[in-house]
Amino acid sequence: MKPIRAILVDDEAHARNALRGLLNQNFSHVEIVGEAENIPQAIKLIAQTQPQVVFLDIEMPGYSGIELLDFFHEDARNFHIIFVTAYNEFALKAFELSAVDYLLKPTRPEFVERALRKIDMMSSDLRDASLDTLHSNFKNKELNRIAFQVSDGVMSAAVDDVIFLKADSSYTHIFFRDNSKIMVSKTLMEYNSLEETGIFYRLNRSHIINLRCIDKISRKEGGFVKMSNGHEISATVEQRQKLLKFFEGNVY
């Protein structure tokens, strides 16, 4: 790998010490050019050292890690961020839906290597779109946007605009509210984490659907689920029964 200038941002000294030791021991191409214990210090340090990578803790007093983005215009954001966090269910879902890499505390060398390799291949457009999607999700305190990696970058979409995802061998087609669609070079299985949002549901082997975009669940034999864009997706009796459980108490 190419030489990398990095800074560590974490309010806990022992966490910075642990990450510094891991990097020094396993990644000789990473030069740690500074450390900060809060966001104001980090802003000054970035200006002074011009790092290529910022290892950034999410939960800190004063400003959270994600608020670092508020202090840099997109044109001035010439560094990559690898977020470092303790387990937080909302944060992990936000990272995954935003196509942003992260490390869980305590981290391991193989996860650091994966993150460094990913940013080494990441374009600035992809980085910025992913960070903007992540920032939107944190700012609104809900998972309201998803980032999809397409051939020429990253497409960010509102959750409610994604009607359903359909498998196509090693690709996935994503259908949107405006009747447009895109194809991404990921399998549908790689989007299974969408179910954890409580908004999406794996209807069958080929479809993940948005529960908010269902127009009708047909009870007839050989029935189907009709989505808000008019698409009808075949569903077995068992699949429809499971789906109906989501709407118990809201059927009149």
C-alpha cells in the first residue's frame, strides 16, 4: 500500500494508545502525524497536518464525531474518514446504509486492513456522497437515506423512495418511486441488513420490499403483493401471512 498520513481523534487516551499501537505494529506505511481528543482540536490538526486519513471516534463530549463534517465544505474535505465506535445499533445501521467504513472497539488488524484497502480504491466523489448520506442519517436521528454504489459513483436515495430490490444473479435491481431503476453489482444477500431497519422485508429469495410502499396484499390463491409503483410480486400463502403480521392492529 501507499504511504498514508493519519491522525487519531478520540477523547479517551487509552483508546488512542491502543489504536496507535495496533497501527505501529501492523501497518508500517501508516504515519501517525497527530492526535486530538475533541473536534475543535481535530479541526486545527487537520489544517496543520493535512492528513489523508482521520481515524474518528463517534461518541465524544461537546461535538460528536459526525459533526466534524459540519466544519468542512465538501470541496475542502480532502481526507478520508474511518469511524471508530463502540457498539451502537443505530450507528452501525447508519454506516452500512451509507456505504461508509467503520471499526468497532476494540478493533482488530484485519478490520483495519480492510478499511484501508477500501479507502485506497475509493474516489473522492464516492467518499463525499457516502459521508453526506451518513451525515443526513445522523442529523435526522433516523435512517432516512441509503447510498447505493453504482458504476460511476454513489447514488443517495431517500428510504421512502426505494420501493423494492430484486435479485438478478450477482447483480441487484433497485426500483424507485418515480418508476426509475438502477442496477448495482452486489447480490441481494448483501442488502439483508436492510431488514434490521424495520422498514424493509425479505419477501422471498428474489425480493426485498419496502413495507411503507405496499399498496395491497392479495389473499387469493396464487396471490401477490402489489407495490406503490404498480409492480405485483408473487407471494406464497405463508409469505403473505408473515407479511400481514407487520400490519396487525392497523387493519380496519
